[in-house]
Amino acid sequence: MTRQDLSNEATTMLVEGDEVVMERVFDAPRELVWTVLTSPEHVSAWWGPHGTTTTVVEMEVRPGGRWRWVNNFAGGEAPFTGEYLEVVPPERMVRTSAFDLGPEGPPALETLTLDEVDGGTRLRWHSRFPSPEVLGFALAQGMSKGALEQFDRIADVLVDLAPDGRSSRLQAG
């Protein structure tokens, strides 16, 4: 797979081989972004594309902890699951991620890092899929649109939670 730039005006999204790297700078403190990424009540508000809801079935944010989230949409549901491998609040988490329907296969490996930049926080979300073909299948199912909208939804949650009303919609990092 050749390198693809699937970015929008707010979030960068680069795809190459079996990897996806997404980045966005939020105008919010790192601790708040971490909280939004690791609290079930907030995950249910941002996971998945616009127009969907998410049920957090399990979420134990610690090394060895499991997670399972079910994204609900008009035509059904899309469950995802994985295990937290590394958790370093509020800087970094590494976890596995797999679509929880159909034949089992190796999960993707996701590394999320949060860096303080210019009074805000850069979220870098790096995903390595089991193969370029598995990533290609995910992209064909609408993953890029859903992921970009998911970053917009994180921004919306941050705006709602920001004590000073700062906007979280900055251009791509």
C-alpha cells in the first residue's frame, strides 16, 4: 500500500503499509485529554462516527486490563475489544484493538501519546494492523471517516468540559 494522506482540516491521518498515524492538537490541558480518553462516561460520548452511540461494556485502564466497547448505529452494532499493555498517565497508553465479530485474528496494536504543545495537547494515535490487507479492509469499511469524526467528537467533549471554555478545534498537528 502506498502512502495515503486522508487528513481533514483539523486532524492529520497518514496511512502506509500496515500503519495509520493520526494527530490532532487540542486546546485543552493534557490531563483533561487523558481523562476524556480513559473514562467510560467520556468514551461513550466520543467513540465512533457522528450519529452513533457507544456502550462501554468493560474498561479497566491498567496493564493487563481489558476493554470492550460496542458502537451502535441504525443498522446494528460494531463491538471492539482489546487489552491495555502499557499505561503511563497522562502521557501514553499502548493497547490491542480488534473488531469483536467474525473470525479471530491478531489484533491491531495502538499507541496513544499525549504531548504538551503551545498550551494545548497533541494526541498522536498510532495503529499497526496485522497486515496491509487487514488495514485495507478496515479502510474499505469506513474506518478513515469514522476515525476523523471520532477526533471531532473528542474535541466536542473537551469543549464541554473545559473550565475556561477554550475551543478544542485547532488545525492538524
